Amino acid sequence: MEDDAPVIYGLEFQARALTAQTAETDAIRFLVGTQSLKFDNQIHIIDFDDENNIINKNVLLHQAGEIWHIGASPADKAVLTTCYNKTSDSRVVSCAAVWRMPSDWETGSHESPDDSAHNPQTLELLCHLDDSAHSNAACVLWEPMGDGKRVISLADNHALLWDLQESSTQATVSSTATLEGKGQLKFTSGKWSPHHNCSQLATANDTAIRGWDLRTMSQIYCIENAHGQLVRDLDFNPNRQYYLASCGDDCKVKFWDVRNVQEPVKSLEEHSHWVWSVRYNHSHDQLVLTASSDSRLILSNMVSISSEPFGHLVDDEELSEGEDNHQEDKSKEPLKDSVVSTYEEHEDSVYAAEWSSADPWLFASLSYDGRLVINRVPRALKYRILL
């Protein structure tokens, strides 16, 4: 079998929530949450065996409702958060909760791949992340590289910072930030920055992107009309602290330097429909994945705005000084940005794409029809980056 061939796994249900299991750095593992109206919803634990190119799965029941968003604790493999819809008094409410996988979910999982599906175990509820004042959770964000004790939930027009105590069985709100303005303002998504001692948050609402200082819960920047239509997703460059990527319903992916928010540093217009997800590679920040409801996943090589634009690590100061001096020095010219690959294994809207936490060259994508595809960065590009 050719090394770069995709591996495809089909869930019985529709799905749009995907995350890598962040605390697991040995096994290649992703978690998928389903959206079934008729049946109990499930978390599928997808293990990819890259030596044999096969997928092993386990299923856990999530009886609380349809899963819209899923997040994995950075510190504890067994702990995760979901945002889910449930019907209460004939109206649909979006809730958020912290869950633990049963301690023995792995036992007996590999006798036959379908065994666990007949009598799946149920996730254990640790605590709810909603209070009556702030319903409608859009997403829950774990503190990057944290000890699994702090999460942020975005609910309507509030960002709530929670402290998880007693091994996550209790959650208390330690501070909140509120979107001010006219109309029904609400957050669509957000990303907790891994930089500045994890003291910053970026959020999207409608066409704007805002930055927040979590120590004071105050706004530190605002990119009005960052996109022509709704902003769907954000991600921070893991190596360059001021760089942020965004994508949205205007079919565009944009890269920002948040110190100067007048104009994006770069724009990509490769998708032909809404872009739902943008993800930087954790190790090689020139590699950027985007997923769209044009059914495609695109891997771009954004070398010029990466931390290695000249094939070696540079810091931001060197870049800003160097922009003038490097003009005449052709040997130092950055490599060209390009689309590396367009992946067309999906037949439905691709709502999520995630890099593996264990293997930087491997990523998963999920389309609404329940198709999960695992792909690798093309080998030629991998060796060009490494050598």
C-alpha cells in the first residue's frame, strides 16, 4: 500500500465534532462526536495504527444529546468536554459538560472490531459548565499546555473562565468577559493563545475577531469586518506569538498580525464555499489545513509567514528589520507560498480538520455524513521540510 494513501472510516451517524486526543502523545488518537436525532449519541475513539494503516475504534455513549463541539484535556487522556444540544420544555438548549471515559474502555477493545458497538459503555459526567444565566454554549476551550484545571466556555455573548476542582467534578466561574454592543451579539468560536503565559484569548463573533486579556477580562484588539461574512474558526501560529489565522463564510482564509489589525498579512482564496476550520501544524507552522463545505480539505505551505521563512528559524524582530535588507540578497529570499494538496475523499461538507498530537505529519478530517479520513503530509514535502 502506498504510504500517502488516505485511510477512511465511516460512522453510522452524522458528525461534525472532531478533536485530537491532546494528552496522548504516543498513540495516534482522535475523538469524534456524533449528531443523531433518533439514537443515543456517541463518542468514537479512533486509534490509527500507522504501521498497518488500519483504524481501531471504540464507542462510548454520550446520552446527553447531539454533539456540536468536542475538546480533549491537555493533561488527562480520559477527560473531555462536549457542547451538545438537548431539548428542554420543547426548546433546544446548547449545554456544555466535562466527562470522563470509563477506566476500562480499552479492555477487550481489540477482540473483534465490532464487539464494543453492541454494548458500549457510557461516559461519566464530571460536571456541567453552564449556569442559568449563560445558556447556549458554542465551544469549550482547554488551557493550552495547561494542567487540565482551566477551561473557557463561550456562551451567547459571554466568555466564562472556569476553574475545575476535585478532579474536574466541580467547576466554578472565576471570571467573565462580555461582548458589548447592539443586537443579539454572540460568540461563534474562539481560540486560547498558547503564548503570553496563556493569558490571551481570541474570539469570533459575526464578522469580527477580538482579542482578550484573561487577567483583566478586557478587550485588547478588535478586527472589525475581518471577513465579509461570518467568521467560523481561528487558530494561533504555535511559534509566532502575534500570528493568528481565521476563516469564514466568505470562502477566505486570512492570516493576521494582531499588532497591526488594519490588513491581513496574507489571504487565501482556494475554497469555493464556507471555510469551517483552519489549523496550524503544531511543529511546522508553515503547514496549514483548511476544511470547507465545498467538500474539500486543503493543505497549504505558508512559508513566507512562518517561523522558518528562509529555511531556518527566525524571530519576529529579525523579520521586521530584514524586510528591507533582504531585498538585494536573493539567497535569503523566502520560499513561495503554495497549495500542497487538495484532498477530495469527502462527499459532504468537511466541518473539522485536526493534526495528530502524536505524529506531526498526520491529520484527520471529518465530513457531515460521518466520514473520517486520515491523511499524511506528502512525503516529498516532509523531506523538504526536514532536510
